[in-house]
Amino acid sequence: MDGVLLLSEIASNVIAFIPLGIYTCLLKEEWGLSKKLLAGVCVSTAFELIQFAFALGICDITDVLSNTLGTYVGVAVSRMSSMLLQHRATLAANAAALLLTVYTVLRFAYLFYLGNFVMRHLS
């Protein structure tokens, strides 16, 4: 639907990018918040450009914004777990990132299936 914001789509985008924020904190501890968010913007923009180039969906700035918010939430989760769990923070962050990564991959596979098999047979 053109011009309609779907909260479920925004929530899915946020959830899908939380692992990026967590992984960025684990791999690039020395980076500040702005660099970590820039990584989210760059990855999200790359996904949107690929989506546009291959006509896989709608290229939308809302996706970039919600994906960047997901990156920020991941950074916040990583920082909070470091403060609360101290020595077990890395284990907790890895577990959270793994679960959300599995969710993201399964969601992508489902959307790919819908886009390439189900929707094409309906048209």
C-alpha cells in the first residue's frame, strides 16, 4: 500500500537490525555511538538499493529509519547488558544477537518465499 505506514513492518525492521547493533558493539568496542549508527545506516541503505535494483520490494526511507532505530536498540541492549551483567555480558549479548539473527534469517526466507513463489502464482 502506497503511503501507508504499517507498524508491524516497522517493528519487524527494528527487530531485524538489533543484532547489527549488538554485533557492532562486540566487534568494534572502540567505535562511538555515531560510528555504530552509521554502520546501521550504511547496511540498511545497501539493502534498500539492492531491493530497488532487483525489484524485490519497495525502496523506502521509513525502512532505513526503522533499521537504524533497530541498530540503536541493539547498541543500547549491549551497553545495558554490559552494565548489568558485567562479566557475563558478552555471553548474554551473543545469545540475544543469535536469537534475533535466526529470527531475521527465517523472516527473510519467508518473505523471499512469498515474493518468489506465492505472489507470482497469484498474478
